[in-house]
Amino acid sequence: MAKERFDIRQHVTDQIVAQIEAGTPPWRQPWTGARTVAGFPLRHTGEGYKGVNILILWAAAHVKGYASDRWMTFNQAKELGGMVRKGERAAKSVYYGSVEKEDEAAEDGKRRVHFAKVNNVFNADQIEGLPEAYYVRPDPPRDLGTEADPELDAWFAATGARIETSAEPRAYYRPSSDHIHMPPVETFHDAAGYYGTLAHELCHWTGAEKRLDRIKRFADRKAYAFEELVAELGACFLGMQLGIEPQFDQSAAYVEGWIEAMKADRDVIFRAAAEAQKAVDFLNARTSAEADADIGRAAA
């Protein structure tokens, strides 16, 4: 009897749907200070994972309660002097690559074939004997309080987004005027809630036609739920990068829409994660360019 092929997309979708239905999606975790799950997942080299691999490994860490950020294969752990403990089970990650194959029909006699490969990876918490730097010891909690954080303000300003503040108790991105509206920071229970909400709206802002051209494609209710999922995941990724715990407005309608969409199409979470990663990469490029410009102006 032929061995059933492992379906990584269905595996990831089932994990995330189950955790959302239980009210504990893997990205709704305290990301600063003492934590019971791993932070932003890193390869054994220290390079950060991207896109759907972040969600896969967050979900695995959430279920098992891992605190360490590093993930690696059995052989990579061995090369570092470590040994996976007996009985430990691997998580799955996805590697996307391509190879050239001979093709007489192609102009140069070759064609590039893209593939997705599933890797078995272990968290550092499952491995004994690694260098101490590979293990995470919880940091003291970062209390942002209810005051603005100048460094975070500078980062958001460097994106170039137009951010307006008024007493109106709503946070939103308005495509017609291409601006973000935020209530005053002092009206939030804590600063983390403020910056998490701002990160969410900023991810919507990246979808404008003159930027990543994403929002105009989402005209109906189901598609709007997808855009909200993109913004939530993008804000999650940004929150981890900036060291804040985003607070999201997960209304019942949005959550219902996400679950319905993911059950109907196993690729939805992959597409949403890819769009979210594009949004974060776009924002990081903008802030890096602004930082370089500041250095140039200072040197002039």
C-alpha cells in the first residue's frame, strides 16, 4: 500500500483553525518579558524565518510551550554539539527552492522548476548540549505604560504614512484620503495596545494602489475578512520585530470569516502570510531608506 503523502498546507491550516476556534491563535501571546512560548522563530544560523513558516513554528511552540527561538534539523543540532532528546517529535517547516532541468523545448535547453520541500525541525528546548546562546532565558517584562515611546514613534513616522490623531474613538485606514486615524495614545489601556493597533492599520496602508496594490482586489465581505487577516498577521510580525505585544480587534465577524475561509481553502493562510510578509518588508525598506537619508543629511 502506497504511503500517503504528507500535506503540509492542510497540516498548517488544521493547526491554526483549531487554535483560533479555541480562542488561542498562536500569534496572541505575550511577546516581551517572561513568556511560555518561543518568540520570533530563527534558524540555527540566527536568520529569521519568513511568511507561513513563522506561523507553523509559532503554532508548534504554542502547543508545546517552548521558550527558545532557535529551530534546526537533527543533523544541524549534531553539528553544533547538541543531541535531540529521545522521544522528541519534530515540527514541520517549508523550504521553497528551484532547480534547472533540461528541456529541449526551451530556448536555452533548460527550464527552472520550483518546488516546496518539508523539513523536520526541532526547537532548542528539545535539544541538549547546544551552546548557551541557543537557549532563551525569559527577560524581565517590558512595561510600556500609557505614554508614547519616542523610538517607536520615530519608526512609525519613518514609514512616511500620514497618521492623524483626534478624539474620535476609532482607529482605521481610509483609502480614499490615504491616511490612518488613531485615537490619542493616552486613551488606550497601555502603549502596547496603541502601537499594536497602529501596526495593524499601517499594514492596511501598505495595500494602497500606489504601494502594494492589494486592497482594491478585496471588494466583498469574504475578501475583506482576508485583508483583515493579512493586516493582523502583518501587525503580529511587526510587533515581534519592534518588541511590543500587539492588541488586536478580533471581532466575531472577522474570526468567523477567517475560519470559514481557511476551512474552504487550505491555501488561504499561506496567501495571507505571504501578503503580510510583503507588507512588513515594504515598511522595513521605507524605514531603512529614511534612516539612510537622515545619516546623509547629518553628514552634509
